[in-house]
Amino acid sequence: MLTLNLKITALREARNLSQADLARRLNCTRSAINNYEQAFSTPSPDMLLALAGEFGVSVDYLLGNSQHSYISVEGLTESDVGIVKTLIEHLKEKNTAS
């Protein structure tokens, strides 16, 4: 199981963001992001909410209380949501067959 600092790093890198890019989006310093990723400091509750919102995951996921990440479908039509669900199921089947 990934720790908070490793989850922040993995989520940031998966979105091809630098620490500076993420800091700008969250209105904090690159140094703060580095400190979270190096486990030198822990994000405040407000920053945890901001990180979760930026990455589209729950605070519980970041803190390790849930093994599930979530994908926001906000702004998608019902038809689009159906396509996303179908794609997810297809990928799950593909990965279990491998």
C-alpha cells in the first residue's frame, strides 16, 4: 500500500505535472509540495481537500482509508458515463485475462 507521500507523487506524475505546476494549481509553494512528497511534512486538512479535488480522488484514498480511487464524471452526459463504464469493464476483463 502506498503511503500519502508516494500517492501524491504518483498522482502528480500520472498527470505529467511538475511540483511547480501542482503548487501553482493549489496556490502553494513548490517547496511545500516537495515536503509532502518527501514526507518531511503532512498536508493540512484544507490542503488534503485541495489535493483530493485536484487529483479527482477522495481524502480517504489519499490517507489510505480506502483502496479505491474515483473518477469524476461531472460534466459528462449519461451517454458519456455509460461509455466510460463500458471501457472500465473492458480494461478490467483484459487485465484479469493477462
